[in-house]
Amino acid sequence: MGLSASTATKTPKDNKMTNPNIQIDDLIREMTDEEFTIYKEGQKVMAAAKAVAKTKAAARQSALAKLAELGLTAEEIAAL
């Protein structure tokens, strides 16, 4: 089952934002308000998860650099 969403667009006659389109298999239609709300929440969750992963990776690199500054070899650091 293929699932994708396009960006929201303005309709020409009333200049209001519409929900993005969604594609499920061969069917393309506008997302319902509920689907769009769920989609936006999912985007927020993914952004937060990426930020946490980036922070953890930076902290790990910092810790490894500090251990190396203390004179530990790569093998010793890996053994920790």
C-alpha cells in the first residue's frame, strides 16, 4: 500500500488553504481534516526524534573526544 502526501495549496476562488492530497495505491484524494491533523502530529514527532538523535550523537562524539584527550586508545574506548 503506497502512502504519500503533497503540500497544502490555496484554492483560487476562496483563497483558503486546502488539505494536502494523499495517495493510497492508485487513488489520489484530499486528506480529511482528521488525517491531516494526524499527519502534522506525525511530522512533529519525527522532527523531535531527529533532534534527540542529533543531540545524542553530538554528546557521544564529545564524550569520545574527551576520553581520547585523557589518553585512552580507540580500543580502550571501544571496550568501555
